[in-house]
Amino acid sequence: SQVAQELTIRMKEGEVIIVVQERRDPEFMIGDSVRVHKNAYGTARVFHSDEDPFIDPDTGAYLPDDFENPDL
């Protein structure tokens, strides 16, 4: 089992979305600037604004556009 965090995000356009995902370090705090990545299936994943979801955090390698990340 994983510990999850529910994130309520107000998008720039004013829309409010809620995303539940595993808690990560550093965890998200109220007021954090975030980036929301939605895949073709409508699944959303939240990252801190200074994170790049297309960079492998373990190796620092850039992931190609057609890479299917099972975590997203």
C-alpha cells in the first residue's frame, strides 16, 4: 500500500481539479506552484513547478515523447 495525498488545484483558467496520487518528497503544501500533466486517457499527475516530468529522476536522462511511464 502507498500513502496518498489529495491535491485540490486551481488552474490558471479558474477551473478547480482534484488529483489523488502517492505522497512524494518534498510533499505538496498549500500555495505551492505546480505543473499538471494529463495523458491521453485523461489521467492527471501533479509535479512541483520546477520538476520536469520527462526527466528520469534516477538517471537525469530525458525521456522520449513516445515513452510510456507506468506511473503517469
